Amino acid sequence: MAHIPQFVNGIVVSAKEMLDHLLADFKIRNSDKRMTHRQAILDRYTGKDIIGPIDQYFSDNVKTLVLVAAHNIVKKIVNREAQVYKEMPTVKFPSENGNDKTELPEEYNQVKRWMTFKKAERRTKLLGTGLIQSFWNAAGELDWRYIHRYRVFTGDDPLAPIAIAYPLTQHIADDTHQARNKTDSQLWAFWSAEKHFLFNPDNGKKTKPTEKNTKHINPYGILPFRSVHPDYQDGEYWVESPQEDTVNVMDALNKGVTEGRLGIRFAMGQPVISGETDVDFLNLGVDLLLKVPEGANYKHEALNANFTGLIDMLKFDLATVLASHGLSAEFSQEGSSPTSGFSLIIRNMPLIEERQSDLGLWRWYDKDVYAIEQRIWEVETKSKLPDGRHVDYVEPKFPKTVDERIKSEEHDLSLGLTNVATLARKRDPDGFKTEEDALKFIEDNKKINAEAGFRGKGEPAPVANLLTGD
């Protein structure tokens, strides 16, 4: 069989090179498709483009009659599900005498780190796999960012990246849905354990990342990224979005609500003129006089719209997707009474169980990110961040009645599980920087109460004594 030459851009290549080229092109197209889809989901969550996905179902004429619905249930569900970094965790390090204490340099911004992890957890719940990058910023500080739009390169292990490339500019400034999913092609950043440079994706031309780094060297010797996933990987790097069902229901809900608004708009029915007339269209309005031609009849044809059925269907759709994510929908609060803390725990048990599962993953991610931070810090400052880092995540809290709270606090005090200073800081975390401040506040109040004649628990002094000290 005669050999048939293969060409790429006019150059003869071998069959293997041709297959490699086609495979690379296929991977890039798939990557672009994934990124476009992820961006569309993110635009719903942030509110940038909720209407766009259902825009195809409504003509421009419809949009002049009613507002297209833009309810954002995706953001509500994602933020409820992301419980690990909802509040800032406490970080401790073992000291020489065995007591835990916080021991980080003042320049290490723990609040910024927490906010990055909080965003990363929510984006991971929304989009699936993403990146947390640790880097040294222009201000000479350790910094962090979450990245959702990037290309990943893997080696022998398909689950672990060996290089990352991502755009430095996110989107073209344009109002259209299509343009927001196109990436500016000015510069991309490339990182591997050995190399770091910027490049133009149109021509592949490399640019040095800094004035000093002329050889495109990665000064840290490691990949300064940690991939984060909503679940354990299964055979490939990417773990897809766990919110596909939520996005689908949100689009259906907004479409259905818009159609319901149209039905209400035409609740009187469709105006119809029948009989002998050469008029095809008339302007209508309560302030207009309608002259019906002789021999013609004017009436409203009632629309056969089942609003109750539409509402019930939308409720069912919404309730189903909420239940699949461990949430519930209460469509009517009339006559409802306050729910006790224990009842709330039972109702939110699926979310509590999901949080426990997520904790295992995020402890792992947090530990790996800190190891990257230690390396960057050492290279940039010639000093070391402490070892033995322990993260104490805040347990979820549920509202309690006054009686429930008093009994719970008295129980914890009696067992030595807490103290009055800790309780004071929980009630007013911004008012007391330390437990010493809280304890001084409590002791001062006790002294004032004693001088005013306060007699103890349940026995306040007379009002006159409290006001005058007599």
C-alpha cells in the first residue's frame, strides 16, 4: 500500500505526529468547551447572566410586555452547602511547653487567606475542580487567588498536574453572553516545577515574568498551585460541577415564571374582531376609543391557562432539587412558629453530614497549601513559617431560644467545657480582642453590680438602688 503523506500547515509530518497534533487539538477544543460551560454557570451564580440561557425562548416583542424572570437559586444553594469555611477557623501551633498558641508573622494575612479559601470552597461546590494559587504579590506579601479558567497538563499520573497555564486577563469587556466567554489573548502565565514565563497564545512568544527572571526559571522548584475538587477524583483530573441539576431547574423556573407573567398580562384574554372588516390590527387601551366596523364583532377570547398547575409544577421541580442537595423549601410561612435548635439540627442533618465529608478533603487541601506557602515564604524572606500547623474549624451553629441557650451555657460551665470569658467573646467577638479583655469587662461589671446592691441570680436590687447607689 502506497504511503500517503500527511500535512500540517503545509509541512509533511509522520502519521504519529499527525495523530499527536489531532489529539492535542481535540484536547484544546474540549478544554475550551469546558471553560465556556463553567463560565456560563459562574455567570448565573454571580448574577452577570441569569437571563441569557433562557433568552432564546422569548421574542423581543415579549420582552416589551413583561420582565424576564431572573431568580438566582443557584447562589443560595451553593452558599448553604459550603459550610467548612463559612466562618474563619482558628489556627494553632504546638509550643515548647505543650500548650497550643497562634504563632504566625504579622505579615501573614490570615483573613485574606480565609476569604480565598471561602471563595474557593463555594466555587468548587459550583463549578467542580479549580485551583488555589499561592504567590508573592507586588506589595511584597504572601497572597492567594482562586482560578477557575485554566489549562492543565498531566504526565504519567492523570490525576496530578505537572504544569498549569491560565490567562492573566479574564474577559473582553462586552455586554453579550458570547463575548464574556471569550478570553483575551494578550498574555497567559505558564508554571511548572522548573519553568515560569508569560506567553502570547496567538504566536507562542514567551515573555519574562519579571525583569530579573530572564531565563524563565520557577524560583520555588514546586508547582505553586493546589487543585481543589468537590469530591475525590475518579480516573481523570477534572471533577465536574455538582450543580448541573440546580442550574437546569433554575433555568426552568425562570422560564416558567416568565410564561406565568405573560399569562397574567393577558388574563383578560386575546382581543378578537370577527365578521366583515378590513382591519388587521387596532391600537387598544383604556384611554382609546375603539370603533368597530359595521357587521363586525369585538370580544376577548379567554386563554386556557392553568396557573395553579404551573405553580404546582414549579414548586415540585424546586422542592425536588433542593431535597437532592439536603435543603428544603417552605413555600408558606403563615402560621408557622419558631423552630427549636434541635429541630433545626434534624432538618439540616444532610448538610451536617455533607460538611463532615467535606472536612476531610479541605483539611488535606489546607495542609498542602500551607506547605506551598512555607516554600514561597522561605525563598522570598529567607525565614521559615512554623511547622505543626493545626486548623480548628468552627462547628455549625443553629439558633436557640433563650431557655435553650441558658441551659446549654450553664451545662458547659458546670463541666468545665468553657468559661465566662469565652462565652462573652462568643456573644461579642468584635468587642473583645482577647479573653483577658472579656474577663476584665466581667469583673468590672460584677464590681459595679455589687456596689449597686445587686443581690445575685434572679434577685435584682430595687430600681432606686441601681440608679442612685443607695
